[in-house]
Amino acid sequence: MNGTSFQSDIRYWLRQGNTVNHLLLWNIIIFLGIKTLEVIQTFSPGNTAFAWTFEQLALHSHPGTFLIKPWGLITYMFTHVGIFHIFFNMLNLYWFGNLFRSFLGNRRILPLYLLGGIAGGVLYLLCYNLFLGSTDAVMIGASASVMCILVACATLMPNYEIGLLFLGSIRLKWLALALIVLGLVSIPQGNLGGIISHMGGALLGFFYIRILQNGTDLCKPLIWLFDAETRAESKKRQARFKPKKSPLKVVKKPDDNNQLKLDQLLDKINEKGYHSLSAEEKAWLDKVSKEN
């Protein structure tokens, strides 16, 4: 494969409009950049570019350091150094990010990724400073964001089955529960900071779906911020708005029926799984997820 063909494949991959692909690419680009600096440092011990870059991108637990480098709360979730760390994070992001996208639309992927990472980072900061003293520990990795998306999928469709190597088919609710339990029991021997952030991401993913099912979308402000079409639609709705003569008159919006139907289908998926939907219901759900 020549360079031109590779670039064409990348451009085609990105033009599909799949935010999961963009997140994968940025994580990989940052990883390759950091590893390049690490290799340079190996052959040139006096070079501090790798150490400096790592310090800038990581999330620092010490309050004083965090206040100087607050952007670490965002950049840490795009930063990896270990090859297996990024491999498994990106593999899970690809699987569960696309699964989430197929049910709740592309526009929610980046907002939920960021909210999950922030939730994991905030819990990490709180635990270290409240219970573990003021040592300056650092954290990197997309694990909290990926865990958030995974648990969101499991909460939305708990009985949805996926196939795992050596284990066969397993329902999402049991997979999510197993990962949470394994994280908790491995605290004494494992990566404490990473496990704490996993729990923060998992909690955000669970409550995000529960709150969404009650009619409130926590991702809505970020969707408006990142999506130009959403902002344009909002402006059009404001331009078309005309106050009614009677302020007491209740007008039923067309979207109310769609929301009711969506809630009913999500309940059906929760109880019986996605495969219980009819072809017509699947088509309607697919159409709504693309519109959202």
C-alpha cells in the first residue's frame, strides 16, 4: 500500500461522519507522538521533551499542580504510553462506541466521552486529596471515558448480547457488572488511580441513561457547542417561535409523540432485548438515532 492510498483510506474513514473514528484517530496520533519522544529520549538521555510533554498532558492529583495545569482534566483522557493500554481502550471504544452510536446517535459520542472522562478525573482528584494525602500522583488514559460508554450501553439495553472470545455470548449487564467488581476487588494490588477513575466513568454512564430516560439529556449543552447543525436548528426554532394569544393554552408538540414512542421502544429493549423489535420498529429507531 503506497502513501497516497493510505491517506485516501484515512480521509474516507473520517468522512463517514462517525465520531468514534475521530476519537480513535486522535488517541492514536497523540500516542505515536509521545512514543516518538520517548524513543528519542532513550537514545538521547539529556533530552527532556518526553518528560515535559507527559507532565503537560497527564492529570495531576496535587491541588497546586492541578491549578497550574487544569487542562490535564481533558488531555489525560486522550493520552497513552503503554501499547496494551491504548490497544484495549481503543478496542473497547470501537465496539461500545459504535453500539452506543447505533442506538442514541452520533452527536452524543464526543460529549459522553468527555463527560465520562471528567467524571473519572474528578473522582480521582477527590479520592486522592481526601483519603490518600497530598502526594502528586498522575493519571493518563481513556479508560474512564470508555467505561462510561460501556456502562451507558449496558444500562440502556442490559439484555443485549455480545460475543466474547472463549466466553461466548454474554449480556451487557453481566459484562459491565463483572468489570466493575473486578476493578473493586483489585484495588489493593492494581492501579488505584485508574480504578477510581473507572468507577467515576461507570457512575456517569449509568446515571446519564437513567436521567435521559426521564427526559433530560446531560449531553445537550455539549451537543449544541460541538454540532453546527444543532445550533442552526436551534436558531431556526427561535426564529419561527410566535407567542400564543392565550398563555394558558397547552399545545402538544409533534416531538412529544416521537419521545413517547422512543421511551416505549427503549423499555421494550430493556426487558426483551433489541432483537424483540419488529423490522418497522428497528427502522424507526435507526431513523431517530440518526436525526439525534
